[in-house]
Amino acid sequence: MIFHTKVSATLEGGYIEDEYHNEIPVPGETITFRAELRPLTGDEKDSAERDLIVTRFRLFYPRTITLTALCTVNVNGQDYKIVGQPEPHSIGGRVHHYEVLLERITG
């Protein structure tokens, strides 16, 4: 698997507690890595109010990167949401890479 595409992902932030026990949101960390992106489907859905365009890709990324379903992935300036949990793929009994479904809804 050759990873050609430069991808950035925003990992989920958390909360810290101040001296008054109030939760303060902490922004997520952004990481950049190389991955492989393959198109899957594109759908257009007409509704009474607007047209929706749903675009899906499959993202293959190295085992050294940790993504969750709460991360946002940016490819070529466009943000995608992760659908479901990343799937590990093994070769010879070791995890070789992960795959995840990306989705972008516009309209």
C-alpha cells in the first residue's frame, strides 16, 4: 500500500476543570500524515427544501495513526466525517494498516 495523499485529522479534544470545578473545553490536536484515498459513491438527494450531495471515500492510513469515529479528516481543504470505527487489516498476523469510511454532506 502506497500512501500518496497528504491528509490532516483533528483528534477529539477534551475538557479540563478549573479551580471552581467548571469544565473548560480543550480544542483537539491536528495531525498530518500520508494516506490513500479511494472514491466510493456520490449521491444526490432532492428534498423539498434543498438538494443534498453525499460523497463517500474509503481512507487507508498507516497503523501508527490513531483515529476514532469522533475525528474530522481534512483532504484537499474539504472536511469529512468518519462513519463507524476504523477497521484494522492484518498481514502475517500484524496490523498493517487501517481503513475507514469518510462522508461529506453538502447542500
